[in-house]
Amino acid sequence: MLGYGDDYLHQGDYNMAIAQYQKALKIKPDYVGAAVNMAICYNKQGNTNQAIWLLEDALKRATAYRGIIYYNIAEIFEEQGKIDDAIANYEKAIGTELDQSLVYRKLGPIFLDMKDYPKALDAFNKLLAIQTDVTMPYQLMLKNSLPGYETDSLNQVKIKSLIETGVTVEKLSAYDLTTIKNNMADDKEIAKTHNHLAFIYAMQNNIDAAIDHFEQSLKIWPGNQDATKNLPLLRQMKQKQLAANAN
């Protein structure tokens, strides 16, 4: 029934999806995945109060899904313009099973819009660290497998142990390492993160750091118009600074 619900959700038939999730929850009341997806349906329909109630209720039973729940609650608050509540819930998702890059992709732009440059810088730096960590795909694979073993405590313990032990570069095969690095070399999302960092450093008058991040962005994405336009301006500013210091 959850599968049928997901199909209807992807098709945009929220009423039918809700009906399927309700059936699934009658059979298994602690089925957190069904509750989360049903909340998404209610939110899509504009019934945000019901969506938030479902998500907060699911938190009482959630084990491996807490980060996903906090993230969905935060998204609803963000859509409503309740930025403080959104930030609070995104921050609760930090350190959970959720792909942490999703959290920092949200927090970075929020803090940037607020002109809170130190917090924006911290969020984008953490996002960049995740994006450029070659072990991350394997760590995410382990974390994403946890919900499937929600009722299997033995395998949950094994997976959590693997997560805690961590995946090191040494454990990656040469083929895997090469493939991951090649993918990173032209990943536009990484280039966009460098763009954001360059902008923040420029706003803080750290011209050297801003130039460095725009250069790294262009190395990944040569057609990046923001970096192409702003890099010459920053280099001119740098020359003026050097000239002023020389005098």
C-alpha cells in the first residue's frame, strides 16, 4: 500500500495517496514512512496544520527517520515564511541520518538572505566539505539503508556500527576513487557552492579568498557566468589594494 501511495504521490494525486497511506497506517500504526509521505501530501494540498501535526506525531515513534521529519517540518515553516522556526528544525536535522548536504543547502541561502555572513559562511563551508568528501557516497548508502531495517534491530546495530567506524579513502577501490573524483571534477553543484563562498568572502572584504573560490568554480564549470563576470572585478580590486599598500 505504501508503494501505491508513493505512486499516487509522484503523480500528484494526493487524495488517492493519502487514502493508501491511511490504509498502511491502519495495518502498521508505527509506519513512520507512511506518516511522513502523507504529511507531504497534506502540505501539497495546502493543509499545512495537518501536515505539521502528522510530522510532529511521527517524531514520537521515529527511530531512523528523525532527520527526515525535522527537514520536512522545516520546509513547511520556510514556505510559510516562519524563518526562525524553519532554521530551528533544519538545525535539529544536523547529525541525523539525513543527507547532511540537504540541510546545509537550505541553511546557507537562508543565512545569506538574512545577511548573516558568518553563519552563511559556516553552512556553505560545511556543504563544500561534504560535496568534496570522496567517502560520502558510501556513507550515504549506509545511512539510507537504515530506514529499511527499522524493525530489524540486529541489522540496524551492524549498519550503525559501520557508519560509526566510517568509510576511509583507503577502503575505496582504485576504480571507485577515480570514478568519484571524475564526477566531482565537473559537478556544477560544487561550482555553485564555490560561487556562494566567493560572494560571502567578497562581502567580508576577503578578496583573496573570494578570487580563489571563483577560480575553483570556473575550473569545475568554465561556462559559469557569475564567476566569469565577477572574477575580473575582484582581480581589479586586488590590484588597487596592492597599489594602495605600496603607497
